[in-house]
Amino acid sequence: MDIYQSPLMSLPGITPEEFSYLQQATTGLTEQQLRNFLMVYSSKRKNPSDMLIFCLIGLFAVPGLQRFIIGQIGMGILYLVTAGLCFIGSIIDVVNHKTLAFEHNQKMVFESLQMVRMGGFQ
């Protein structure tokens, strides 16, 4: 299948690394399962561009916002009470926003695949 015809390319802001990971993870799914997976995954996924915005808001306004958004509540509270670990952690998150989004998305791929394979969506 041509990569430009793949339904995975419909995800906004998809990186080549994420595309490759998704191709490997969704191997063996039927077309209906793939559609269901995309529906579930796209609702849970974080776009790297959106993550950059959350990191910048976390740096200048609400320390730890980016950590709360990706479900790391403990780290979010730590960032909040330490002013983003004295701004150093927030700056590192701005630089590594693509990695934060990719790691979050990897977890969401696993959760979404489990939901689809267990037959929660028919």
C-alpha cells in the first residue's frame, strides 16, 4: 500500500517516526478494525504542534500544564509547586515536546489496540 493512500496519513501532524510505529502496530488488523482503531486513537492522540503550545503555556503561565495534559499528574503537581523545576524542566519540555507527544502517543496506541482487539468496537 502506498503511504499516501494509508488512512494513517490522515492524522494531523503525523511524523515519520509515528507513522512507522503505527504501521508496525496495526499490522494484521482488518480494514474495519483499522478504522475503529483510527477513530479511538485519534481521540486520544496528542499532536506534536499542540504539545509545543502546551509546553510554552507551561513555561510562561501554568507550570506543568504539559504534564497534566499527557496524564502525568504527579509530575504536573511537581512542576506546579516548583515553578517548572525552576524553569529548567519546562525549558527541557519545550525542547523535547516531540518526544513527549510520541511517548504519550505510544501508550495511546497500545490502549487503542487493546480496545479494538477486545472487540469493544464492532
